[in-house]
Amino acid sequence: WCFLAECGCGMTAHSLIFGLSADPVHTGHVEMVTQSVRALTARGYEISRVLLIPVYRRNPVGRDKSRLPDTFAHRLALCRLAAQEISRRLGSAHGYVQASAIEAELARGRSAPNYTVNTLKVLKLRAAPGEGLIFLISSELVSGQDPELARWRRPDQLLRLAHLAICPRPGYPLNMPFLQAVERRGSRVIVLSEVETSDVASTELRAQLQAGVRPLALAYHELLPIAVARYLTVHNLYA
């Protein structure tokens, strides 16, 4: 459901934006994006493209990931493999789902962290005339008494640039007063309650890989896409 209306999206085309560390990309990411595209389309939203955006340099909110710039090329490659898998599952044309290096571009020559509000600002400027943005997150970022999203840089401006689509994640109930306040300030919140996300975490997968579990074994248990597992094996990542 959508707070302001069941849909109210008209025929406006939207880019679906999904930011992630991709450290590594896993099947939870693939399933979340795939199901979200289907759910939004069923509600009448026209999704013109899907952008997977690996962060280049982590912002100060959340866990420290200072090593991210060193691994960006690999993480971008993993996002490209995930984009191919999502396209395959959706039965969409090549290029409908893309991996974007925009955050590396924005960080070039600067020591400042990446801020999502800056990324969305540039994407909005580069969008086709009349095209809207939908920013996809899991409920982890809008859960608890002090939601992480509220501590991001200029959250009000961020949510004026894009609709907010939220996928439930087990163990992270929505902070409804926070989301209602967001909508009162003029933003649109779309809760994709029909999307079922798996409780897979990159942190846990990295720990297993570093402990010696083979990537193809994780793919066998449907925790990694097979193409991602092969890439990790060839490049000996996380071993």
C-alpha cells in the first residue's frame, strides 16, 4: 500500500534506484529488486529502468567500511552480474537493469564520503524530462526509535527528490510515526508489504567466505547468484 494513495502515480516513468555496498552482492539483493519491480508495476508504476548503485565511499552513518574504495571495481562488476540476473528473472531487455558507477564519479578528486542526497540530485538532473525517481530501501533503515534514515544527510531534501519504496525485512518493523511525519512533509512513501525478503546479510557471507566456505557452496544453498560465486572464485575474493 501507499500512504498518500493506493497508487496516484499516473503514467509517469520512474527509475528505480537501489544503493548497496555489494560486499558481496547476494541473492537477497536480487530477490528484493526483482520482487519490487513486479510489485510497483502491479500497482501501476511504470519502471523505465533499474539502477544498482554500489557505494564508493561510505557515509558516516552506519557501520565503518573504510576499505570500500579499494574494492569498488570488483563490487561494480558484481552489481553488473546481479543486473544480468535480475533482467533474466524479469524477462526484460538488456540494459533495463544497469549497474552505475556514479558514486565513484562523484567521489573522484574528493575525500568526502558519498551522500545519497547528492547522488539522487545528479540522477534527477540527468533523468529524462518528466521522469521520476523511486529510492528502494529495506525496512532496516526506517525501524526503531531512531531510524537510520533520519540521520542521513538532508533527509527531507532526499525524499523530495524521490519517492521512498520500502521492503519489509524480518526483525525490522516500520517506525510508523516517522514515516507518517515524512509524508506530512510532502514525500511519498510506498510500503511494498507484498515483497518477501530473505534474511541474508553480506556481513555473514563475508565471514563464511573468510572462514573458508567456498563461494559455489553458498550458491548451492541459494545465498549467492551462481555468476557471483564464480566471480568470487576466479578473483579469490574474501578468501
